[in-house]
Amino acid sequence: MWFGLITLAAIQFYYVQEMVAALIIFSVLFAFVAVMALILFLLDRASHLTLAWAWKKWGREMCTPAHWQGRKITRESSLGTTRI
């Protein structure tokens, strides 16, 4: 009878030990994914702030491809101005 109780306690202790180990592993993985998501969020936020600062500083000099749509683009060369 005592052997049975000791075996049952050992099995329960082993099960709890495995569940705690799984909890620790998943917690570490979750923390890693959360930190990566935070880094990506902060990089995105910084890029938006940088672009806003650049637009405020340079204004019309900083144009997007949509700004040039429909305009004639010329290129300076040694032979003169050519239209692309």
C-alpha cells in the first residue's frame, strides 16, 4: 500500500514538473515573440516620425513617384538634355 501511494505521488510530482517546464518554455517563447513585435512596432513608428520630419524640413523637394506621374522627365547628359 505504501509503495502504491509513493508511486502515485511520484507520478503526480512528475506530471506537475512537466507542466511547469512547458509553462516556462511557452512563456519564454511568448516573451521573445512579444519583444520582436515591439521592435517592429518601434521601427515602424520611428520611420513615420523620420519621414514626417524630412517632409517638414524639405517639403516639396521630397516628392513621391506619384508626384512625378504624368510629367516629362529629362536627363542631363554630355550631349544635351534628352527626354526619357
